Amino acid sequence: MTSGRLCIHYHRDFDGVVSAAVLAKALRERCGEDPQWQSVNYDQRDDWRSFEAGRRFAIVDFHFHPRAEWWFDHHPTTFLDDELRSAYTPNERWQWDEASPSCPPLILRHMRDHHGFVVPTRFDEMAHWSDLIDAARYTSVDQALFGEDPALRIARAMTAAPSMDWVDSLVEGLVDGDLARVADRADVEKSYQRASRNRDKALEQFPPTVKWKQDGVLVYDASSNQIRRERFAPFYHHPDARYAVGVIPTRAGFHVSAGENPWNPPVPGAHVGQIMERYGGGGHKAVGGANPHTLEATRAVAEEVGHILRRALLDKRT
């Protein structure tokens, strides 16, 4: 038996925050729910089947769970095993669309078509920016790093969140407010300024972290807590690189991040998310990640993934 107030669990990024706000608003207006929300991340996948046992929950922008009352995702690696994949059938409460650049548009479409949700214009704006940010559809590396639009300011502020649960307050703000209002909040501005200083420091500190660069693949190690991290620093300094694979710290341990250069992509390119799935992670075709249990293991995975991507590029040339 499950009981209590429904909790929406969402991936801790801009895409996930908007997804949670969209679903919360739709459930309030069309389904008589008064949901709460809480972020979830890859380190919480251990013993996934027992996740939130005995409680009511929804999941957006994260792995499929058969006990979720509502579930929406767009990641091609959303199913952790074949049994979970076989448990999924699209219906009025579950929807998966791996072709969607981000999760909010598919939630908006589904809740409109199946539950009569009238989509506010501000949610269309959020979905537009979610697509751009999550699929790295920036016009340039400069927009990605220095863009000042409200959505970009919020996304950057999230990289300097003052606490793990601070992102929950962003969901609350977006349920009934627009991007500009949330971006203008004092706490968001404070985090944005801190994140901007971190960005500038990260760009300055990046060059010595590069371990090797061969045949279009760059591998770096930014695991030291003395080093700031910036997702697009590899392509800012090395615009000729096709892929970057890095080791970065997280609050839960260490993370391998791998992705293609949005402004110099490999064609057709390997499926990064499927490669990272071999190491307990996942992602999309163009970007993915994993969280090995030790720093040593994380470094080893980064090396392996770097060489896998290098071989893929070399094979394409022959």
C-alpha cells in the first residue's frame, strides 16, 4: 500500500527543475493533487527497486520506475535492465520520448493531450530554453559560457547551489512564476555571481588538467577540490576537439563526464550515453556520465572511455 502526499522526483539540472514545475502545475490544475518535490541524482540509483517504498511518487527526467504514479523521461538509457524495459507501456501517466531534446516539452504535450492541461505561455518559453540547454544547442561557446538570458542565469546559478535542496525552491518559483522573476531573486543572483566567478576561475585553471589529447579526443582530470570545473572549458580552449572526457568531483564522490563538442561534433559519432551505461551511468547520444565508487576507478573509466571514443573516430576515418 502507498499513501501520503505525492512527491515529484526530478533530475537535479535545469531540464529537471522545469519538468518538476510543469508536472506540479498540471497535477494541481487537472488532477486534484497537491504535490511536493525533491531532486534525485545518479548516486540514488543503488537498490532502485526499493526506491521510495510505501510512498506515492512521480519521476521526471530520470530513470523509469514501475511504481511511479507518473513518469516522464527522454533519456535513451532510462531503463536500468530488460525487466524494467518490459514493464513500460505508454499510457495516460507514463511517457518516454528519446527523440525529445529535453523532458518539459513531452510533459506539456502529454498533459495537454491526455488531461486537458492548458499550457501557459511561460511554460512554452521554459521548454524552449530547456531544449537549448539540455541538448547544448547554444549558438556558440560564448553563449554557453557567458549568456545572460534569465534561463541561462538560472542554469549557471544551479552550478553554485548553496545547498542540495536549494534547487527545490527553484521548482517552487517556476510553478507559478516565469523565468525572469526567478532569475531576479536575490538568492539566485547571489548564486549566479558566485558561479560566474567559478566559471572564470575554471577557464583559467583548465589547461593544466589536460592529461592527453589525441585524434580529436581530450581527456582531463579536474578531480582536485582546488580546481573549479566548467562543462564547456575543454571546447573553449580546444575548439578542434571532437570529444572531451573528464574526471570531476561531486558531493557524493567522483564523476566521469563525457560529451561531444556541440560546435565541432563528430559525424555520425558514437553513442556516449550507451558507452557510459557500461560503467553504471547513462545519458544521451552526445553526452553522458557515470559515478564509479572510487577516484582510482573514476580515472580508469575516463581513460577507457577516452580510448573508446578515439577508436570510434579512427574507425570512421578508415
